[in-house]
Amino acid sequence: MLYDALIVGAGPSGLAALRRLREAGLSAIALEKRHDVGGVWLYEDDPQGHSSAYSTLVTITSKACSEMEGFPFPTDWPDYLPHTLVQKYFRSYAERFGLLEHIHFGQEVILARRTASAWEVTTREGRTYTARYLIAASGHHWKPYLPSYPGTFTGESYHAHAYKSPLQLQHRRVLVIGAGNSGADIATDAVRTARSVDLSIRRGYHILPKFGFFGEPTDALYKHLIAPLPKFLRRPMASLTLRFLLGPVNRYGMPAPRDPLFYTHPLVNSELLYHLRHGRIRIRPSIERLEGTRVYFTDGQSEEYDTLIWATGYEIAFPYLPPELVPQGEKTKRLYLNIFSLEEPTLLFVGLIQPNGCLWNLAEKQAALVARYIGGVYKLPLDAAAEAEKAWQAHQKQYADSPRHLLEVDWYDYAALLDRLVKKHPLPRRVYA
């Protein structure tokens, strides 16, 4: 059977794409290598498995700012959700919109080849599927990135992807390298069981607490108080609000950030500053070299550790795609609106973004535009390449020049853009195929 579209992955982005395509009357299926929906939110104990979730993982965006369109969270659920409830939510989402019968579980895509007339997709299980369009929704938080340093560490060392529980750190001297949201979570987890916890960082971070004025989730406060302001006022007002809430971060032992708020991805954590102020976590600078179980830092100090955890992020990887079509490095600018490949018009990406807010509902907006594109209602502008280059130049000025920030988008500006395009190109019908 020739489908209108094949979707790789049944995580939040894949489910959003499948919903919008089916609602547009298009024939589509999702291929998912695991046994259920949820992507990285489908927790597993296996350190080598697909999911980067750990037993204590909780969302960093509140439910008030994370729900999918027309599908609110139960009112009795907490503001910030553990991975168990997130996966339950997406399972219910799939059931509510009749998606499960259109998902082929246990099918790992290993090769996607573009023929003269269609995409031919092969799975490890030996099945072949064909479709006019291919939608890559397999995520970008699964292939660990590990930096290299001079020397060798002879103790225990692994990427944050393999971290599953604070019990594995019991009575150990732990160094977490990297203070993204996972690194901060793991460091605050470790104080419960580890003998000592250090956190190695290269720069200062803007840290957002999960709750702000009046006990409201911080992202909900931003949504209602800051986002409606003119764009030039948002950053200074958000910075001022953050200073009122926390004061300067160097009072907690963190180096002050050199760059303005949102120039790099903010760190959302209410426990890190608490543990720093109580002396349960020590800040260390960058690593200079490794020698046995001793780590030497750039400030001339050194320390012995039992365990190194590399919270150093993930590579953008789509191993089933031809290498020339994988948007890595500067090739990211060859994605129009972070969705449409300018190299291959039948290849689309959903969820390949890093927003300062929830990815799930933003992916659903992407999917709505994708459905219009495949349905022939929306077409790329003739100067799409020039617009993509212009957007890339603007991005370079707005965000840090690092691999992690290549996918960064402002949730509210990007959502507004997608909403305008979707509204401008209505679908002729809104029924399930």
C-alpha cells in the first residue's frame, strides 16, 4: 500500500503528526520500534535502551503550558508531572484520537530510501513500507554526545543517558559534568545517596525556579505576564522578575552568566540553588585532564572521584536517512521553519526543535502545518531558501553559537508564526480517514 505519509516514531511528536494527518483525511501510519507510545517518556531500566528518562524524572514545563490541543490534563494531576503520568497522558491521547490502530509497534526503521516516486522504508524486522512523504519524528535526545579530554579516568564513567536511579550513586564520590536540565536534576538526585557531589560547568547559567509569585508555575507566569509584552520588553522584564525571585546566582556559588536570559537555554530547577547554599553540591570549573581516579580542573585544583556522569547532551542523529539529508551543524539552516527539508521536498521533520517552553504542543502546531503541506493546501514560498538563510542569520544573533542551540526557538514567536500559517491555509475537511 502506498501511504500519503510514513511517520518514524510514536513519541509526542509522532503522535501529534499522526493525529493531524488523520484529521486531514490523509492515509498515514507511524512506525515505532518499542512496545508502546511515549518516546523518551516511556521509561525503561535498561541503561542502553532508547529512553533517556530516569526513575525520578519530572517535567520542567508545567501542565498549564504543556497540554495538547483539545486534550487537557486531569485537574487532580500535579503541576509538574513525573514520567509515569506523562506516558499515561500520551497513551490516553492516542486512544482518544484513535491513533493506536495506525501505529505499527515493534518496527525499527533502519533504512529510508527515496525512489523516483516514493519513500521506501525498511525495518529491522524485515518489513517494507512505501509513502509519498516521510516524517522524521524520532527525536533528538537518544544518541549521547561524549566530549574527550586528555588522559584516562579509571573509575566508573557514563553518559547521563545511562543514569536511571540515585541508588546507583550510593556512597560514591560523584562528579556531574554539564549543567543542563538533566545535569542539574542528576546532581540534586545524587545528594540523597552519594558521599559527595560536585558539578563541573563551563559558564554561568540563568536558573528559573519552578514556582514564582503567588505559588504559580514560572512558565505560567511568563505566559500571562511577560509573553503579551512587546518583544523588546520580554527579556529585560523576565530578567528583572527573575532577579526579584532569586537574587544574583553568584550568592549561591554559581558563576554569573555572561549572556542575557534566553541567549542560552535556561536551567529550570528549584533544588539546585538550595543544595548549593547548603553545601551539598560544589561547583567546579571545566575539566583540564583526567588521571586515574583524579580529575584536574582548569583552576589548578583536582579531586578524586568514584563516578563521572557526562550530562553533555545529545547528537542530532537520524541513522535511517541518507547522510546528506540529516540536518546537522550548518545544514540545520536548510530546514525551512525547522520542518521542511530544502534538499528533499518530501522529507519533513516534526519535533526537531529546542524551545524555551514545552516541545509537545509546539510539535502539534508543526504537525498541523505539515498536514496542510501534504494535503496540498500549503506550499513553501518561492524564496524559501532565502527566507531560511535570513532566519538562520537572525538565529545566530539571538542564541549562543553552539551545537545545543542550533535548534533553539522562542516558543511564543514560533507558535504565533505557525498559528498564522495554519489559519491562513484552512483544510477543506476535518474528518478522520
